[in-house]
Amino acid sequence: MEPSNRQFRLAARPHGLPKPEDWELTEEPVGEPGAGEVVVQTRYVSLDPAMRGWMNDARSYIPPVGIGEVMRALAAGEVVASDHPNLAPGDQVTGLLGVQEYARLDGNAVMKVDTGIAPLPVHLSTLGMPGMTAYFGLLDIGKPQAGETVVVSGAAGAVGGLVGQIAKLKGARAVGIAGGAEKCAHVVEELGFDACIDYKAGDVPGGLSEHCPDGIDVYFDNVGGEILDAALAALARNARVAICGAISQYNATEAIAGPSNYLSLLVNHATMTGFVVSDYGARYGEGVKEMGEWLAAGKLTSREDVVEGFENFPDTLLRLFRGENTGKQVLALAASRAE
């Protein structure tokens, strides 16, 4: 019997946090691959803050998900049928498979990965989009030098935790900002940061003054809002600011206010640059190679926060915005009903 394919489709544009009624759970036959196509059984879905932006009907770096379309998502899985010359059943791949149990798509749109190097979820984490975001954003934009101070917000998240570790590998000091004592302990004790400021305890400016007495040389921002303002006020001369994301703003129901401390860029001869990881698509091989070597040598810690069950997608996505995840949030799909 041909397996069926459950899919989460966008039913409405969310206002604030996505609600259950913003989703439609549908089911349809999987179908056979056409010329050049593959069918991939999804094993793990990557949950990323950027997904919230993709749900808005607004100008961005990528078109929004259409109403009625399968929710866009990076995912990893196994090829189960192929009409592509370079892919065969059993190959493990990653790509924009979407939030569905099976994906039928052009074989050129997926990337074969080696699970002998690292388990499949790690290819959605340290060896995937978050890892490349941290690698290129920090090294190409931040350009940390030995002895400098690198500060990263969202330090217990998928990208932030890697940014601090890479900074340490380059000889810099790493100071994180995270929410809660438990996350801060993880950042310092497990990831090796020099310090971590608990924004939930208040007084982020005071923490930056304490841990960055000579100012911030590189600030890697994942959250925006008040924390971005606090970091801008603490910049050192010739500082570099990399704008990766603004998770504190993604579910805002009112207009987003810009940073009030932007004149610090002028006073300190600093730069602030926004980027999207796809800017570096042609160089992914370079990043994966070095990150893989660091991982194999035990120089990087890869943390995946895995929730099981396809039906748990809507609530698992919200974990990102409630600050409940530590490391890379991943949804593990149950075994196929056809197995």
C-alpha cells in the first residue's frame, strides 16, 4: 500500500504568536518521483526563528509561505525513491523539505550528507544552517582578533552557542547573554564562554560593564530590542556588529522601534552589518569542512534539543519564542506508518 503524507499547511497569517488555527493538517498520497526528482522520507525537521518571518506577507529576503502551502522548513531525511542520477534510496539528505512526512522534489534541491561524520540532527545544527550562520557571520563580518571581546545574544541557542565557541577558538573572549540561570550555566560550563549575563535577572547594561570593561569589540545579535540597545551603548572603538536576527521582535503586533543608541556607531567608528546565511551559499563547503574538523577534534559542542512527534510541530515551534529550547530545536518525526 502506498504511504500517505501528512503535511502542516499555513491556514492564516498569524497575528502575534502563531495559534493552532493558523495551521491545517492535511494528508495526501506520496506519489512517485518524476524525471530528476526524489522522494525523501523526513526524519527530522529544523525549527528556526526565521520561520516566523516566512509566515508574514511582507517584503523580505525570501518570498512568504503562501496560504494553503506546506510550511517551509529545513529538514533531514532518507531518500526512499529516486529518478535522479546522483541519488539512490538509502542516501541521507538535507534541504527545504517542508513540514511534512515525505517530500517529492528536484534532486538538485537536496544535499547528501555523511552520517558517519555526525548523526543526522547535527547536519541541521552545527554542520547545517545554524553552524554556517555562526561561522560566516562571526568570521566574515565580526572578524574577531585574539584578545578581543565578543558578545553574543541568544547565547544558549543554535547559532549563539556556536558563535561563542568559534570566538574562543580564534583566541577572543566570549561573553554570552541568555535567559535564566540554567542556560547561563550551560553557556559557561558546557560551551566554554568566559561569562554569561542573565537578561531575565535584569541589568544587562550592568553585566556588560562588568564583563566587558574595555567595551565590546564584536557584537553578534540574535534578539534585537533592548538588548541590542544595551550592546550598542557598550561598544569599543572600531567595533563590528553583526545583525543575524531579532527574535524578540518577530511576534510584535505593533511597529518595531529602531535602536535608540545607534549614534554609538558614529562615536566609536563602528560598523553594523545585517546578513543572511544564504549570502554564503557558494562557500558552504568551506564552512562545513572546518566546522566538521573542529567537531571531530572535540573543539566544538553540538547541542540538539529534540522533541518527538510530527503532530507536535505547532507547539514545538513556539518553544523558540518562549525561550524553552537550549541549542538547536529539532522535531523528530515518528517512524513512517508504512514501515
